[in-house]
Amino acid sequence: MLQLDQTVLVIVDVQGKLAQLMHARERLAENLGRLMRGAQALAVPLLVTEQNPTRMGPTIPELGSLLGDLHPIAKMSFGCAEEPAFMQALESLGRRHVLVAGIETHVCVFQTAAQLQPRGFGVQVVADAVSSRTESNYRFGLERIRNAGVPLTTVESALFELLGTADHPAFRTVLGLVK
């Protein structure tokens, strides 16, 4: 189970033209926005990565507008855990649960989840906030993630798990995001 005081949200490589080529891209952008706004309402730290941003471009504007002063972490490795700057940022937060979303499911999202879990992090992948260019690669990626022993969740499930109770001060905000 996700614990509010132990969770960090990681958004992987939702950038440039590649993001526009994703299977069900409208759903992806909407769900990522909901997830990010929910995490902000719950004060869950956020890390964002960009794969080779010089060539691939920046985080898409609809998500970039939610970053505030946060600067994405540039990476060349596909899995985030192989990027020293990412691991330094993650370790500095002192949290052991990682909620992973972004693109592409079968490459960077899978590799990130598969790399973090054996390093002692509790990882969950947000199945309705990840995608790939093709539906078959999206489904294959989810299957590989499951086979690696990484649990899947959804935006709504993760946010309510983090809330824990309807008494939480952010309950109404989160409820408004998922309705």
C-alpha cells in the first residue's frame, strides 16, 4: 500500500512529438494531469524526467504548466534508475514508495520500475497514466511490469490510497479530480 509520507510520484518522459504519438494520448494527458494535481494537493513530491531533451523536446505544455519551479531531470538511459541525477534526487527525498507514470510503457516505464524494485523501493505503475505508441506495446509493457512483480494501480485508486480517509483535508479536491 502507498503511504502518503513515503510516496514520490515519478513522471517519465512525457515530452515533445513522441507524446503526441501515444496510443489513447488524450486519456493519457488527462490522467497524468489528474495524477499530478492530486499529488500536489496531497503534497506528494514529484520527479519528472526527460529523455534526451535536446533531441526529444521538453515536457508537453499541459503537464509542464503544472511543474512550477520543478526542473525535469534530463537522462540518456531508458530506465530512470540508471541516471545518477535521478537517483540522487530520489534518494534525497527519503521516501521508499515510487508511483510511476509516463511513456513508453514497454521501454522507459518498464525499465524504471524493474530497476527500482530490487533497489528496495516499493513501486507501483499507474496503468491508466502510461502509454506506448501502439496498443500492443502498451499491453506488452503492462504484462512485463506485472511479470516483474510490480503492482499496477490506477489514478483514482492511487489517489484514494494516498488519501486514506474522507477526513483528509484534500479529500474534496481529489474527489473533484476523479469525477
